[in-house]
Amino acid sequence: MQFQLTLEEGTFLVKLARRAVENYLKDGKVLTVPPNVSSKLKEHCGVFVTINKASHDKKKLRGCIGFPYPTTLLVQAVIESAINSATQDPRFPSLSLDELNHVVFEVSVLTPPQQVEAQNPKEYCSKIKVGQDGLIVERSFSKGLLLPQVPVEWKWDEETFLCQCCMKAGLPPDSWLLDETKIYTFQAIIFEEKTPNGEIVLKEIGGNPCDS
């Protein structure tokens, strides 16, 4: 399956994320899905909204929450993920209205996760691609997810990526080597603001994120 989004559609989603947060912080109300949205934006898709504090060409994470699986209409998932990223990420205090002019929004639309098959766990390193794949590590009731852009931004290799995803799940870093640990990959189409409330671009992280 191949899923594509145009820059116009991506721009709409990023602006929708910002508007949903602004609306919620002002009056506590969840934005309703806009009318006359294209059918593509009403498809069920996984999506994450990332909010980064922008300062002197550097970014610092301010919130990131989303839907790993395609359970919700894309536009609705963007609205809910944006609000939750701004107010419910347990790593940060709730975003304030004053901060809106100092943060940039990033929307990652995900392909459905696919389990990575391997005869030996050590093969996982050769079966994932930094710059293309996002990861989900699952073991028993523990689950961790890292978006495809994360290992690129931190300059991780594949093994470090796997270890960090295990730690995100609250597991020891080498848990990906254990037989009952499940590894999933997914890809993402990513749109981001270059500056707070500024130009929106397709984020290139390497590979071809539109193929799955």
C-alpha cells in the first residue's frame, strides 16, 4: 500500500494541530472536525503530534503524544493528539497560551506497524533502517515507540535505536535480544513548522517514508 499526502494537506494538518491547542487552552473546548475535509484526511491513520520549543535554531521537546495504530480518522486523531501533547504528556507541565508563540508543531502520519520477523534477534539490526523506520518494542505489558526522525536527530545507529526504544518501554536496553520481545516497524510522512506559526514544510529524514 502507498499513502501520499500533499504539502497542502500536510499544511492543513499542522495548522489544525496548532488551532486545536490554541482553542483548547483558551476555552477548554475540543475543536470539532472541520467540514468539507477531503476524504483522504478522513482515512483511519496512526498519527503523532510533536511540540518543540524553538530557540536560536535549536529545538527542545515540549510534548509528543499520538495514536500508533490506524484506529481514528486522521483529522480527529490530529486534534486529539495535539491537545494531549500540549496538556497530557507526563514528562512536561501543560503548555501555556504564552508559550504558543515560542513552539513549533510537527505532525507525523504513520503507516500501520508491521512485525519484524527474524530467526535470531541479532538479525533485527539488519532488518531496520535508521532514517526510514520508526520502532515499536513490545514485551508482555510493556510497549515503547520512537518515531523515525528520533534516531536521525540523535545520530543513533540501529542497535542504539533498538536499545533506546526498549528503554522507552521501561525495559532494560538489551531486551530486544530476548525471544519473546516483539519488534515492529512503521514509516511516517512528517510535516513541520520551520518557525512558530511560520512556513510548513515536508520533513525529509532519509529513505522513502511513503512506501509500505
